[in-house]
Amino acid sequence: MNLKKRILIAVCAILVITLILSFLQLLVVPKYRSNPEGAMIGEYYDQAGGHDVIFVGDCEVYESIVPATLWEEYGISSYVRGSAQQLVWQSYYLLEETFRYEKPRAVVFNVLALKYGTPQSEAFNRMTLDGMKWSTSKWKAIQASMTEEEHFLDYVFPLLRFHSRITQLTAEDFQYAFDAPAVSQSGYLMQTNIVPMTEAEEEGRTLSDYTLPESAMNYLEQMRLLCEKNGAELILMKAPTNSWAYWWYEEWEEQICTYAEEKNLSYYNFIPLCEEIGIDWNTDTYDAGVHLNVYGAEKLSRYFGALLQSAHHIPDRRSEAETSARWQERMDAYRKQKIQLEKE
Amino acid sequence: MKRSWMAVFALGLAVILSLSLFGCRKTEDNEASGGHFSVQYKGVTLEIGQPAEEVLKALSDPVSKKEIGDCGGLGAQVRYDYSSLILYVLESKDGAVIDQITLTDDLVATEKGICIGDSQDKVKEAYGNVIQSDGSRLVYTSGDNQLIFEIKDGKVSGIDLMQITQ
């Protein structure tokens, strides 16, 4: 056999093996259908571009801010790049990546995540990082996020991490191996259930230290500088929810107010504004006050949208044909999902 | 030709196998540090990081129970209110562990006999030189665990056992 044939055979064999490994990887990686929080970050790329406001942060953004309402009421084009327990350095790198796709006028960051100063959990890391497209931002986000037990190579080749799932594959793994329908509406994860908050929360757990971690505050400062460099205004928010497990302490509030004042940033803490916003804890939460449901999130979005337009001059784009057409599709999808979930 | 095919295929399989073996690490959660701080309640010794199931059975029904699931559906934080203390339990797929203990009255003491209402001096006598103090609290550390005494007017107004905040 001549050398050419041998090389050809070797190349073919390598290709076949690569294909098998790629297919196996597609099969075994989590599909995030029963816990859709892990699927949202990757959905951004199909809709990237043309947003005036980008929201980053943890569940308090993707369960509180409804881009569809911001559009419908104010013509504000926005997207939520939120994920479960999104740590501040993950928000930073997601934002760095987002600026490569678009130049929003404002970036809104939810401050609860500042309580974490170190990597927390691989499962939550995966929900944010696996969905990111490969870039230097993803690379740095992984480096900053890994717990001691994690390995960088597992993120490059998820098959290494999830190969043991090969014996636990379900129909879902085959169904969504190549393509999966979006779980969010412009980054908002819709919840229509109603589970009232029966008693008002009064306090959180005692903490050993009430100082927000220095590393977290450093990333916040980097985020501010990144926004400045890209011509975007950084706005800070705290969602109106305040349950004992995710308590917003007075000491944290003081630190954020001081920081915002020093850096001349707008900061909106919606906790004391619930009545003004119109939130009814009997109807506007799906889990007894921990998160808002769609009815509460729409109310908050209406309230915040007015502020974004009046105080931050975010434009009304409803008269722009192209943007309007794009949002019409998103509005249809939003309404359809709301009707569907309300029926279930 | 057949040999070459076999060699390349064997090499490929070897790569797959080695990648699989490389990925075959056992992932383990952090084990409880088994710190020395504890409280006795209804004849049960309570410590941070202790598996919660047996403890909860032994303590019988709490006055109230509140549960909050985490955002990714991976676990939950559960607060059990008893007559003299609050137990915070972290639940995950690997089981439930005691994450924090907050004493709420003077009927329960730490393992060195300190309870709410005792003097600051008594705390120092029992636990030695304070590790960290800002005037309103005395903080002691053992392994991953902390014992925190809230101080008001020279007396203990609150006691918490918890893991060191990450």
C-alpha cells in the first residue's frame, strides 16, 4: 500500500472517530429542559444586536424583567443575559462578549450577586458558561469561575465531564441533541403559577461578615469601566424580592449606595417600592415571594421602563420599521407562551 | 492495508478510552469539617456539616418549616424553627446537611455552656482569646466553622454556628 493511501485511511479514521466523539458529546451534555435556567445564555446569539438595554445578573433579572413589556409599553429594545446564580465576574465576561455583538446605551446589573466573592458550584457555573460561544471572554470566565474540583479541559471537551451520562440518556437527550426550542423570551424566563407569600419576611440569616467581598466589588468596578469604554451607562438595580434565603441586608445597601454615589451611577432598590410598583404578594409570585411571576414581572417592567425612558433617555423605537418587525415576532412568541402556560 | 486500518482504529479507540478514563474522576462534595462547636438540644448534639436526616427525626416536629428552592432546581435551603433555636439545612442531590444553627433564647447553650444573656467575659473565659471582634460580636473559628456571639451592653444577645462565609 502506498503512502498516499495510508494517509487517506488515517485521515478518514480520524474523521470518523471525531464524528463519533462529537455525536457522543452532543448526546451526553445536559439539555436543560426540566431546569431551563441552563439553556438561556446560549439563546442570546440568535437575537444578538439592536438592543438599547442589556440586563445582566442572576435569577433576579431573568425572573423580574420582561423585555416584551418594555417594548410593548415604551418601545425599548432590550435583552436579559441572566442565568441561575450568575456571579459578578460571569456578568462581567458576558458583558464583555455582548459588547462584541452590539453597543447598548445602558447596561443594568442586579446587585444581589455581589454577595459571592468566590466560585460556588460547578452545576451553576455550567448553566452560565456552557451556553457561551467560545471566545477569550468565555475562556476568562471559566478561569475565574472554576471551583477547586473543576478542570478547564472539561469545559473544552464536555464529553470528559458528562461521559457517565451515556448510561442515563433519555428520549430528551436524543430529541434535543442537535436543536432545541428557546426556553426564554428575550432572556426572560416566564412563570405563570401563583403561590402567594403568606407572611412578610422580616430578616435574613445572621452572617459572619456583612462586607461585600472585595473581589466582587472589583469586578463591579471593572464592569463600570467596561461600560464607560463602550459608551454604555451602567445602572444598578435590586429586584423587589427579599426572602430570608436571599436577603438584602441594610449593610449591603449602604455599601452599594456609597459606591453608586462615588461613581455617579444610578441605583434602584425596588424592595421599598413594591407598593408604588403595585406588586401584590398574593398574586405576583410563583414561589411564595422568592421570585416574581409574570404578572409581578410585568408590573416591575412597566415601572422600570418609565424610569429608563425618563431618567436615562432610552429611545422609543416603535416607529422604526425593521426593529418593530423584529419585535412583533418576539411579542407574538411571548403572548403565545403566556397563553399556553396559563392553560397548563 | 487491513493492518493499517486496524492500527489507526486501535489508536482511535485508545484515545477514546484514555479520554474516558481521564474523565473518570470521582467528584466529591466537600465533606463536613466536623468542627468542635456544637449545641445540645433535646438530647441531640447538633453540629455544622452534620447530615440532617437523623437529627430532624430525633428532634421531632419543628414549630415551623420554610423551604426555598435554589434558582436552578438543584437544591434547597430549609429553615426549621424550634422553640429555642433555628436550624438551617441545605438540601442537594447528595443529601441534607446542617448549614447554620441560630440560638434564640437562653434555654440552649453551646458545648462550653454559653447561652444568651451570659457576659462577654464569660465567653472569653470559656473560649479564650477572641479571634475577631468589632465590639458588637465575638467570632471564634474551628476548621471551616465559626461560632459567633452577638454582644449588646456587654452581654451575649445572639449565638450562631455557621460555616465560614465564602
